[in-house]
Amino acid sequence: MKVAEPTVERLIQYYRLLIQMKEEERKVVSSLQIGEILGIKASQVRKDLSYFGEIGKRGVGYHVNRLCLHIENILASPKVWKVALAGVGILGTALMGHAAFQSYKFDVDALFDVDPEKVGQEIMGVKCWHVDEIAKVMGERDIEVLILAVPTSAAQNCVDKAVLSPSLKGILAFTPATVVVPEKILFYRVDIFVALEKLLFFLKEREGKH
């Protein structure tokens, strides 16, 4: 079943919200309540959830635990993905320390940097290599995913080295840089400044209406 990217993004939002509701020991939630919290139309919530099979009842809503498990099964990975992180500066270190990095879906297996004080060391239990070795190390360790947290000026050079690894399948880049990658590599960019500009634009629009 081919699922549209926006649908997957919303499912992840639903799942995170339901995890929070479970922690709050909430038992039942409606599509309207989910939509109001996440800023999504209730009809869209119902459509997304029914796409994978009926799980709620009209007039009753969704059982939080059951719906959470249902979405967890949809998002479940068939294996543990091996991940490498390039760039162990302020951003990379923050990512390593984030709770989301403690996931059963992936394992951070290698770090890469150019800082001689970091190369050859273990950082948070993971060995760091020089970025020049990225293709060799990723290939030898069968690492399929690269998280890119290097400075903008170094992004393309790092990617050019990494794509020489036969095991690489996808890159998640935390950089505003325009990066060229081979068509066979799945590439996603996270640009916080685009999100900030979007927020500021709509704040301006809202203030203009008052």
C-alpha cells in the first residue's frame, strides 16, 4: 500500500499525541479533539485513520490505548536501521542527547567529524571517525541512513563522500544548503529557518487582520 507523505506525517503526529494521552491515563478521544489539538480538520483525522481500517466508533470515539497500538503497528519498522551521524558539533551533540534518539527502530552506529579532538574518540558510547572515512566505514558496517548535521559549507562535500558507500539508502539533512544527491538516495531536509519564516509570515498576516 502506497501512503502519501503528508498522511505519514500526520500519523506520526497522532502517535505522539496518543503517547502523551496514555501517560495522562486518558481512555477515549474523538477525532474532533485530536484535530483541535493538532490543528487538523476532524474529517481529515477520520479519513487518515479509516484508511488503515476502522478502529473507532461513531459517537464513542477512539480508545486511546487501542488506537495508539494500531498506529504503532502501521509505523513499525521491519528491522533496526543502522544510522550514522556526520557532524558532532552543537547540533549533532544535541541530537545525540535527544530522547528520540533512544529508539527501537534505529541504532546510531558511527559518528563522523573533522575535529581531531573528536576523531578516534567515543562520544556518548559511539565511535567517531574522520569524515574522509565515511564511505568506507558505512560500507563495512552496513549503515543505510546518514544524518547530516555539518555546517552548510561542508554539506555537499560530506554527501559526495557518503554516497560512495554501497550501503547508503537515505539521508536526513539538518541544513539549509541545497544538496545534490543521486536519484537512488532518499533525501529529506529539516530546515528550522523555513519553519520560523513560515511562522513569522502567518503571525504578520494575523496581526494585519486586527
